[in-house]
Amino acid sequence: MATKITVRSHRSIRIEGDFELYDEDGNKFDLAGRTSISLCRCGLSKDKPFCDSSHRTEGFQSEIKARTLPPPAEKDVKK
């Protein structure tokens, strides 16, 4: 199954499908066979980077709607 990432309004980022999750040092999380996880967006989870539903009691608000991004900026090319 292809990876599907859903940024949910007022909630977490849901990742489903075939994926691996790493920390910034390149260490892989052991997801114990999970094919779906929710990542915290509100910053309040006690189990970061995973969502523990703290957003519900703290009133986190962030409306998300899909949109078209502008083209990426040209990168400086060193010669």
C-alpha cells in the first residue's frame, strides 16, 4: 500500500501505508508492525512525536485545506 499522509484540521498528522520513521540522528523507530500512526501537531503530547490526543483538552485549533504551492525557489548552484 502506498503511503498516505493526511494533515487533519485541529488534530494530528495521520500516516498510513508502507513507511519508516526516523529521528534526526538517523535512528529508526520500532513501530512494532504498525501500518498507521498519528504524529503530534499541537506540541502538547507527552509521547512526542506521536499524538496522545492532548489537543482535545487544550483547545488546539488549526484549520487545514489543501492548496497548490508555488514552484520551489531555484537553488544556488556553486560552480
